[in-house]
Amino acid sequence: MTTTDWIIDIALVLIVFRQLREERISKATFIIPLAMITFAAKNYLHGIPTAGNDLVLIALMTGVGVVFGLFGGLLTRVRTLQGHVHIKATAGAAALWVASMGFRLGFAVWSTHPSGAAHLSSFSVAHHITSGQAWVTALILMAFGEVVVRLGTIGVRALILSSRGAGTGARTGAWTQTETEARELAMR
């Protein structure tokens, strides 16, 4: 792994710490993670291999990223405070992000060592995965799926919360989305 590889991977792991403190949702909430993953994709994604079981591997890993992103988005606290939507990554959301990024980093390190490369080559041949680029693509699209779905989930939750809050007075309170939903059910 190059120094650039380490910087990108560590920055992607550390991005979650920015979200551990509660912050008002803004364009930067979405732009920074998307810019980082786009930069990584630009540097590592050089086409999508389609031979053998490459697409199966890519789809499987992308699906894992989507599931991690969905749960990460659902585990992120979204609430209104003084008329603005705020978000904060919970311990669970942070743990999911660090585990997935840590897995990708660990896999990259392992696969560059002789024993890891030998095992990966053997596995790839046995499962008809035709190139190293298939693994790179699978891991990049896993990260991309996780980031996009997590941000999408947070964005939808924030939109729902702000639109519900506009008619119920929640925009001036400090309720979480769950508390707002419970309050609306109680009023029915």
C-alpha cells in the first residue's frame, strides 16, 4: 500500500469522529463524505470486470455496503433543535462504519502480503473470480454503497422530521424522530 492509500483509508475511518458530535445538518454533511468516496473511486475504480463470477462478487460486496449504510443511517440520531435538523452518529452507527472501513483496510493490507495474496489467488481461482480488479471494484462499490445509502437514509429522515415538525410545533422543540412519531400517534 502506498502512502496515499493509507491517507485515504485512515481519513475514511476518521470521518465518523466528525459525526460523533451533534451538528446541524448542512450541505457539508453530504458533500464531504461523497467527495472522499468519489476521490477514492477515481483513484481505484478502473472499470467493472464482468468475466467469471466477478459481477457476483461485486454485487455481493455492494449489497453488504448498502445494508451497512442503511443500518448506519437508521442508527444515526436525527432531531430538531431550535428549528433546525441536527444529526449525531450513535455508538452503533460509528461502530458499523469503523468495522466496515476497518475490514476494507485490513483486507487491503492482508492481500498485499505474500500469504494473503496466495490465499486470495487460490480463493479467486476456486470461485472463478478472474482479476484483482474485481476485488478492488467490489470493495470500492461496497464503500460507495454504504456512504450513499447512509447519507440518503439520514437525508430522508431529516426531510420527514422537518416536514412533520412544521405542522406540529416540533421545529421549536428538541424531539428525536421517534419521539415525534410517538407524539403524533398519541394525538390520534
